[in-house]
Amino acid sequence: MSTATAGAPGRNAEDPSPPSRPGPLGRLGHWTAGHFKQVLLGWLVVVAVLGAFAPQVTSVLSGAGWQSNGSESVKVREVAEKHFGGNASSAIQVVVSSRSHQASDPAVRHVIAEVTEQLEADGRIGEVVPPQAGATISRDGRTAIVLGGAAANTDDMVRAAEDLKEPLRKLSTDDVTVRATGASVMWSDFNTANLEAMIRAEILSWPVTLAVLVVAFGSLVAAGLPLLLTMAGLAASVGSLVLISHVTPISIWAMDFALMFALALGIDYALFLVIRYRAALARSGDRRRAVVETMDTAGKAVLLSGLTVLVSLSAVMLVPAPAVRTMAVGIMLSVAFVLAATLTLLPAVLGKLGPNVNKWALPRTRTDRTDSPRFAAWGERLWRQPLRYGVLALAVLIALAVPVLGLKTAMPSIKVVPEDDSSRQGYALVQEHFGEGAPGMLQIAAPDAQVAATVEVLTSAEGIEGVMPARQAADGTGWSLIQATPSVDPSDPALTDTVRTLRADLPADALVGGAAVENLDLKQALDDKAPLVIGVILVLGFVLLLIALQAPLVAALGVITNLLATAAAFGVARLIFQDGHLSNLLGFEPQGFLDGWGPVFFFAMIFAIAMDYTVFLLSSAKEHYERTGDPRNAVVGALAQSGRVVFAAAAVMVAVFFTFALADPLPPKEMGIVLGVAVLLDAFLIRLVLLPVLLRLTGRAAWWSPAWLRRVLPEVRFSHD
């Protein structure tokens, strides 16, 4: 192994010789390779125990949680649940509409009685409020609303909606239409449609993924290893979610994201380790020694990559929204289990397979080296002409990022629910017969002493179409509940101004809530926390890269380029989902905004994936710089060694994410396109062009570290003798 050039800056250049004995991960690899049966048995026990709970996942995970804990609207819901028979935002509204008869006619009254009977038979339903003239009976008398109060928490009310909506629909006759609607029914329909769409997308992505894996690994045996990691990690993480759900509600979306990330990262990590193992095995012929070398180099990069993914997603826990937090928990669990499998089960299997890892190889496949001549040639070209390629890549990224300045966000409208679902059809009936803003009824909880002043403000407020009589709590707690109908659709931005004005003008103790206001409060909480979450992600990402790479400039370059790729992905999201470009091709009706959780949640996911590729590329560059002290060797060697891995892993991720673009519901379509575009831009323009160019332009300075920082940081090396 060559030594560093004289005067090369930083600890690595001054002392390029590798450790005389394997590091902790190398020793772990040595042990696992020699104890295949014990490792396999341990994982079989873990998967069997946790996997036994996995079949329960769709029934025990929650469907609600889309709220801002501690917000004013949540307080109103709690007041309504406790003191007003459950007449809260989570109550179930059943719309009974006749084409030719009044609600008072016997045929319609019979249907209303059947609706009431079904609601009263469910223990999760509290007070059942019959239709009332002037309030829940339309002006033409042909449409009435039966209210099933909430006697359970929001998650159980979504489950109640799931159980009741179809039996209620079946009460319809040739003349009378019965549809359940309201927030609980909407979330039930929303979760069902999205879960089905995501499962279809996952099934569709598997053949594409397998084809890419076979080409990337070059052999059928090696191509099956990522699936081993994915299945082990996924079964364990899904079973863990079920167990955790008995302690605290976990969103059903957590499972969806766990499935997606387990597959994507399992493939990434397996690619990196298997390719390195093959080359080490070809050099030494000793399977255990090859495992040790693989774990000391690629294994270390995988560990740091997994930690950066976990750290990025942990910042999402700062958002006070249960659904958003638990989605992050689902991904973090899947990453943790896949990472554990990669660092224990995979080296054990590789040590057992030995040369058989190359069995059933494709023709003309080289399994004896990690370096790719094509990517080495690409690295040489970038070194000779950095500005030619770097400026072009930077221009494309900036052009795509500029639209992000006009990005608008809001909580999803009723358009995200399929047109034939109960909640959307009931919503349309309410809007048609009771007014544009009727589906977004406001609920104002006020002390009895402030009712008169509250009603006065409501009746004179701009944006309020009607005010119902105040209802006093029967339990004598001193609360009154007033319902007001806004003049605009719940998804109209004007409702935000109306709510803001009411909160400023109403008496001090009056609280404004309702399902639509809960969405507004959640969106506000997401907006308020976004700068903090993004800032924490950037700082923690920089710190982890600094520890891994031991040089502040290259760590900063990694974070800045990640941020650029993320901005470009959101710029594309604005053009597609807000402005409607390609909407006909992709088959959706644009809402005029990106869903409100996008800036926080998608940013964390994109940044986590980008850090994955950053660590792979820069750890290879650092390894070559440790060996030679030559910046050129670092750039060209990193691309030769890791370019193929980044390319293949990105191809798999793009294929997985873009299959979600085929989903009918809008949220998985948004997620698939935003994440797919992010990976596409990050892997092919940042990691394979812009970042190598920046390393070329900064030269030795990229790897320099001040003496005081070298003394503070723990030593991390990637080279191996």
C-alpha cells in the first residue's frame, strides 16, 4: 500500500497506514462468518417472534393522528367529546337524501330509523342526534343528516367508520341515498385507498427490482441477498410496530413507509457489501478474511449511512402530530432492523457462501473486482474538465430548484379520496343541499357567560354564512357549543383568514375548532416546526459527516449538495402538483398545492436518502485519500469503486418510487414522484457529477482538518490492509 505524499494535510495524509488489527466491525464480521448457525438461528428467532405479530398490522394500527397536539381545535374536540355527547369533529355524519320525497315522508323516515338503529348498536357511537329542522334538514326538506357522536378516541372512530360505512350504504333504496361522511369516514376512506395503492405499487415494483438486481449483482445468488435482508428487516419492524401500538397509537402509514424503506435500503446496503466482498475474496481466496475486509471498509460506510438516515428521520419527532411522528418511527424501525441484518446476517451468509456467492452468474460478469473501468474513465473525464460538467449539472439543479420559492402547502382536500367512496359522496351531498362550506362546519366552545358576545361576533363576521343556536352542556360544566357554517369550501385558503379573524375577535375564553380547523392547526404546526426540523437535520447531518470524514470542508460540501438536490425535488413537485404540469399524463386533478406534511416529512426522507449516497461515495473517496494522499486518486478511485453501486442502487430506488406515481390516490403519487425525482437528481447529477467536481476544485483543502479538530474527533478510517 502506498504512503501519503509529503506534506499532505490532515491526520489521514500524515499517517496513512491502516490499523494493524481489524476494527470493531471487522472483528464482528470475523465472528459472524465463523458462527453462521448461531447468527442464522438468532435471526430466525427474532423474525419468528416479531413476525408472528405482523399479520395483525392492518387491524391494530391507527387511522387517525392527523392533528396538532395541544392546539385550540383539539381542545374544542375534547370539550365536545366530554360534554356534548360526542358531537365532535370525529363524529360520524350519515346523509340521507331522497330525490322525490321529504324527510318527513314514511319511506324516508323508515331509512332514518334504520340508520339510527345501526349507529346506536355500535358501542363506539355516543349520542345519536336525529335530523333537526333549520339545522340538519335541508331547505328543500329532501336531505337530512343523522349525527353519530364520538364515544371513543379518534383512532377507534376511524375504525368505527370503517365498520359502519358499507352497512349504512346498503340501507339506500332506489329513491333514497345513504352515505356516511365526516372526518372519521374520510380518514377511513383515505387510509384504505392509499394502503391498497401502496401495496399494488410494491407488488408492481418487485419484478422491476429483481431485474435490476440481477443485472447489478451479475448473479442470481447475489441478487437474492438484498431480499433476504429486506424480508428479515421488514418482518421484524412490522411486528415491532404492532407491539408498540399497544402502548401508543401508530399510524397505518408507518407500515407503508417501513415496507418501502426496508426494500430500498436493504438493496443499497447489500450492493455495497457484496460487491466489496467479491473483490476481497478474489484477492485473498479466504472467505473469512474477505468478510473482515468488507466489514472494515464497506461495513463501516453502511453503519454510518444507517446512522445518518436514523438521525435525519429522528428530527421529525419534533413535530407535534402523532401521524407524522409515527410514520418516522416506522421508517426508523425498518432502517434499524435492515441495518442490523446487514451487519450481522449478511456477513454470516457471505462467509458461508464463499465463492458460491457468484453462482449462476450472468455471462461476461466480472466478480473479482470492485472497480468499474467505465466509472473510472468518467472520473478521469471529470478531473480533466470539471467546469464543463459541473456548471451544467449546477445549472440544471438551480433551474429546477427556483420554483420552490413559490411552493404552497395545505392539508389534503376531499379530492384525495376516490370519487366512489362514501365520505366523498356524502361530502358532495352536504355541499349540494346545505351550502359550500357546510362540510367544514366550525365548532366554537365558549363559557356560558360569553355565549352572547360569541354569537354576536359570529353573526357579523365576514366568511360566516350561518350560525346555529348555542347548546349548553347538560352536565352543568358551564360550557356551550355553537356551530357556524363558513361560506367557502373547507379547502379554500379563505377559511384560514376567517378562522384567524374569529380567534382574534371572539371573547378570550372562546375556542374555535371543527374538523377543517384541525387541519388548519396541523398545517400551521407543520409550518412552524419546518425551519427547526430542517435546521436540526442539516446540523446533525454535518456533524455525522464530520465524524465520518474527519474534514469540515468535505462534510459541508456533502450537506450543501444534499440541500440542493432536495430543493430541486421540491421545485419539480411545485411544477407538477401545484401548477398541474403533467397532471393529465399522470392522471390526477391538481389541488393547487402540495400536501402540508411534504416540507417536513419529505425533506427528512429525501435528505436521509441523499446522505446514504453521500456516505457511500465520500467514504470511498476518503479510503483512497487515506491510502495515497492524492486528491485525484480519491475522486477517480471513489467513482471507480462506488459509481456502479450508486448507479445501480439509484436505479432500484427510482423504479420503486416511480411505481407509486401510478397510484390513483394523490398522496402516494406525490410521495413517489417527489422521492423518485430526488433520487434521480441526487444520484446522477450530484453524486456522479457535481460532488466529484467540487472535490476536484477544492483538492487537498477538501480533506484538511485543523489540529484541534483532529484531537477532538474520534478517529474513523476506511482503508484496510
